[in-house]
Amino acid sequence: MCFLRKIFLRALFFLFLFFLQKNSNAQVRNQETLVWSDLTLLYNFNDKVSYVGDAGLRYNLDTHLSVLFIRPTILWKMNRNLNATAGLAYFYPLDKSISNISDVRIFQSLELIWPRYKGFALHHRVLLEERWFYEDGSNTNFKIRSRYRFSVNSPHYALFGERKSNYNHIAVEFLGMLDTNNIPPLLNRRRYLFTYGHELSKSIALELHYQLHGLQDKLVQGFELKDSIFRISVKLKLNT
């Protein structure tokens, strides 16, 4: 097993032990550090339609709050440059010491992959989320969120004499609520993402992500970084 694979496996083992520890409540701070993990399953029904759903855990180092989520998703490849997705998502907090708020979502997206140049590809994704928040002892809260993500995906490349099994993604995403009047949509939240991926085989890929999340409550207040997120993701192709 190569050196990079050992690093990934050790990171997976560390996160597994990390999520097993007992959670405790703490005061929420303005800037927080989170650790996410997820497993993505990919299954091709045919050349056009695929299942691309994922599930996993999210852990907040500042509040010790862990959240379990599942997100089944269907992908439709309309043509070489255009994809559409639709799915459901359920987020459930595991910490019983706080008031639990479940998040149920229905989402739809359209992604344009263009232009392409020497293995590099620009991705433009527009996504709409309908979200229902269920809090213990209170009524349901409904919100609609819009998202636009721009990313640059690198071609696969070799490291240390290996085969071309490594790749990178760099992205910025703009988010905003459509049912609020304080600032225009897509301007109150931003996410910056860097991804390093490594294909262990044709069926398994492992990715390390680093994200910065920012919040802008009002245009006059400027932009403030809120969350620093480390994520490890496993992608498993059930048929190739």
C-alpha cells in the first residue's frame, strides 16, 4: 500500500474514534471548527441516470455537537456539459442535552460543465433548497435557500511516480435565503473549498476537504469568517 493510502486510512481511523467519544455541551463561539465525514455511493442505472447519494456525521469541536445526515440524490446527465440533480436530505442532531432541531430538505440543481481545457473543467452549479426545521416543542419553520457554486476541477495527475490517480477541486459558493428582505439572495453566506482527492482503485476514491464558511448579516457590516471545516470523504462506485 502506498504512502498516501496509509495517510488516508489513518485519517479515517482517527475520525472514527473521534466520533465515538461522548458529547458534551459548551458555549457557542463566533468562530467554530468542525470535522465532517461522509460516504458517497455512486450507482449508474444507465448512461444518463445515476444514484449519487451520501450520508455521514458532522462534529463541532467548539460545541461538541454532532449531527447525523443522509442525502439520497438522483443525477441526470442531460448531455456532456449539463447535469441535473434532485434529492432529499435529513439532518438530525445527536446531542440530547440541547433542544433538537431536525432539518429536512428537498433540493434541485442544474450544473453546467464548461469550458474544458487540457483536462481542466469549470463547473457552475445553481441549487435550490426547500427546508423544514422541526424543533422540540415548537412549530415547524420553513425556509428556501438558493446556492451558486463555481469550481475548477483539475485533471488527474501522478505523484511520486504513481499512476495518474490524484486530483484537486477549488470552489467558491454563494448562499442566501429567498424569504428574507435584509440582503439580496446569494450574498449573506460564502464558502471557500479546497479538495485533494486520491483514487485507490476504479471503485474507491478518498478526498480531504478544507472549507471556510463566512457570514454577512448586512451589506454595511462587511464579511466575517465563521466556520473552519475539515472533511474526509469516501466515494464508492457500486458499478463501473
